[in-house]
Amino acid sequence: MAKTEKNARLLLIVSFLTVSLFAVSNLPWTLDDYDQAKQAFVSYQMIGQQRWLYQTTPHEGMAGNPKRHSIHHINSKPPAVAWVSAGLYEIGRSWDFAWRFPSFAAAVALAFLVFRSARAFGDLPALIALALNLLSVRLAPLVRTDMPLALATFAAGVLMFEKIRTRTRWNMRDRVALFAALTAAMFIKGPVVWAFVLPPLVLYQLRRRWRPDFPSAWSGWIPWIASFALFCLWAIAGIRFIDGFYEDVVLIEFAGRFHEGIHRSQPLLFYIPHLLQKFAPWSLLVIGSLVVALRKTKATTGKWLARLSPEMFWLVAWVAGGIAVMSLIPSKRVDRIFPVVPPLCLLLAAQLSATSIVHVRRLAAFTIIFAAIFTGAYSGMRTIDGYRSNRDALVKFAREVRRMAAAEHLRYEILPARDEGLLLYLQRPRFFREPPAGCNALVVPLDEEPWSSGHFSYRVTVEKKGDEPSSYGFVAPLPPHR
């Protein structure tokens, strides 16, 4: 009883710390990095312009500019997460809440689902499976689709894992649940979900040919075909009816990922060192547990793999398959490998459950403490640095511009800006090349003529690491000769 109470208390502490770090790690909130402005603009356009199926990027549709201002006009991602944000805005009337809550809620739900699935391996391994890490804490409060995609992908994979673990057949409810998870993933980020769940499924089913005792993980074709068919309907309608959809989404955004030169290409092993760093110290514990298992069984790696249980083989294939497929795609970015992290947490729990050596479990308990300190320090330092460096300077600038415009009854617009988030901070639907009729105030970039010198009612300069500073001014009222 004492041990159970101790585990429950530790679970409460780790859960509270996890949720707290998810909530505060990205303060002060901005949209100035990681393409957050593009994702936020989708739901903003849904509410403002009623574009519910297909949206554009912030620089699309600039009045007075017949030429394309940016490579992409059409928003490249399906609209599922933006639908949620639009609904939340209608309820709470707060864009900050509507944009960030889907990712935060997905992070909490994902942690719960990982913990519940890992309970099959025991209380301590399940607690360790929560695995506080830099990547989860960084992505949880961002206005992005990575966390919802990881949740939907993990839900699909864990359904197959449970079928393997419990040795039960697929029923209609299971197939409907798999269809729902795959469809959600398709409408979050497209068929990329296949890169994380199809390779392990193929590997596992091939392994069954030599191991008749392995239960089937195959659900049948219907959930896979039905979910892909719905996505294809959305894509085909976009190609048929939306100008630029085929070029911007199909050719550049999707097919371009497989060709070097269109998107930023990275080396084949790009993800391995990043996972070792971002998933530390758990990545080291995974490797250490593998070494202990090999020494304990006195087996080579090949013999150890041959002796794996069905559920352990599935977890190894789930992690290795996702990493391998994503590594083969030339276009790489650290956040794209994140759906591998939840199954990696589950694999860690399974490894520790299979390792009964006492000092390894003590090491795991120590790792929990170290991870909490390490991740908490990272989150705290990032938050302190954000406030100290005035990272939300554009947010404050836009708030003051809105206040001044309301007080003086000014109608203001924005000239094209490098910072796409400025459009959303100022709550404007588009950039303008020239001041439109009736406009008597402007927000302008100060590094462009004729605005590089002159008098401004309010101005701001934003310093960014590895980039040139951005400067903006508020011209109010607008001079007649402008």
C-alpha cells in the first residue's frame, strides 16, 4: 500500500509538472517563428472570410500587386486543426486561446494515452513513459499541427499495439476507431501519417510468416482506403476548383519534399543526433536498457531481435520504421520526426519492464528527477529570455497601434511585411501594396523607401537571432502626398 501511495504521489507531481511546462514554455506568446503565423491565419480567414475548406497564406491576395509576392499562395495543410481553432474562437472570442489550445490539449491527451498504454508494463514504467523531453515541451504551446498529428498517429498505432498485446481480433468498433484516427491525421497533415504507421505494420506482418505465434495487427483494408478516399476528395476538389492548388500544394509542398533543391535538404542521418539530444536523457536510457538486455541474455543483437515478443517487436518496428522512412525524405526538420517520440516512450517502458535488475530501475527513477530538472531549466530559461529580450515587441506594438487607431478613429492598413504575424496582431485580412481609398493611417516597414526616414506616431524595432532586425512605424494621420 505504501508503495502504491508513493507511486500515486509521484505520478501527481510528474503530471502537474508536465502540464505546467506545456503551458508556460513558450511565453511570451508570439507568432513570429516556426510558421505559426501561417497556421494561425487559416482559422482567422475561416472566421473573417468564411473560407472553410481552402485557405491562403498571409501574403496572398495583396491589393494592388498583380504579381506573386511569395512562392505559396494556397495554404498547404488540410484544415482540421484550424476548424477546431475557429470553433474555439466562436466560443471564447480569444484568438490566443483558440490558436494554442488545440496543440496544448493534444499534448495533454497524448501524455495520458501514452501513460494508459504503458500501464500494461507496470506503474513505474508507465510513469517513466511520460518522459519529459525538450521536443514535447517546445511543441506543446505552439500554433502548429505537430502535436495533434502525433496524437492521431499514436492513436492509430496504439490500436494495433493493443490488438497484438491482448491477442484479440479486430471488431467493428476497433475498425471505426482506426478509421477515425487515420482520417483525423489525414485532415491534419495529409498522408504523412502512413510514414509512421505503415512501415511497422508491413515489417510486423512479414515477421508473422516466420513466427506463427504472432497475432495479426492487420485491420483489413476498409479503414485505410476510406480515410484516404476522404482526403482524396478534398485534394481533388482543390485541384479542380481552386486556382494554384495543384502547383502550390501538390507539386511544391508535397512532391517537392522528395526532391532536393525545392525545400531545404538535410543529410540522411539528420534525425538521429537530434533525437538523441531532444529526447535526452531518455534516449540514453533506451540505449542503456538495450545494452543491459543484451548482456543479461548474453545474446547478439540479431538473436535478441529474434527472441522479441510480438508487442516488443511491434514497438521496435514502430520506432525504427518511422525514423527510417522520414530519414529517406530529403526535406527534413526536427519537428517532423516528433510522431516517433510517443512510441519511443512506450518502447522505453517496455524495456524497463523486461529488465528486472534493481539498479536499472533505480537509474530510471533518477532519470525522472534529472529530466524534470533538465526540461524545467530549459523551459524556465527560454521564458526568462523571452521576456528579457522583449520577444513580444511586435505584439505590444500592434496593441498600441490598435489603441491609438480606436482613440483617433483612424482606418489603418499594413504594407507588405516580412513578419507575417504582424497581420494577425493588427487583425487585418491582407497586406496592401498601396494605401486603399479611405485609409488615413499605415503600418510600414522602416527599411523601405519612402518610409526609411520621417516622423512616425509610434515605432518598434525587433531583434532576432540569426536574422536582420525588423523595424516598423505607424504613420498617423497619413500625409496627403503619400
